[in-house]
Amino acid sequence: MLRTLRSLCCAQEVSDFQPSSTNVLAEIHAVAPEYAEAVGAFTRAKADKFKALQLDRTELAAKKLPDERLDQLTIDILLGVRA
């Protein structure tokens, strides 16, 4: 919120949106190799593999959530801070 307010108060020259958004999207859609076989289009076999996975909730909770960065990049574009 504070970053958005600063963006509104003083627009500044910032790097292009495209490379930043591409990197964030790649990070969001990345799948760990051990889960790659169990995700994707739904099939009964994939559902069974996913159900059999041993998931570590601490590991999942520690995972970065880059969606906030993508939201901020989008707001910056809409407010005219980024080109």
C-alpha cells in the first residue's frame, strides 16, 4: 500500500514491465520436479499420484508467493509509473 502511495505521489523512471513480469510469471508457474508428474490436466491416475504425495506443510508454507510482486507491477503500469 505504501509503495502504491509513493508511486502515486512521485512517478519515476523505472525499467520496462515485460522482463519483470515474465520472470515473475515463470516463478509462479514453476513446478518442483518431484510434483511435475502429479500436476497438470486432470486424470484419475494423476489424482491418485497427487493423493499419494507426502507433502511437508512447513516447506509449502516457506515457499515464496510472487503473486504480490505481479500485482504491484500491474498497479505500477496502470498508474503510469512503469512504461
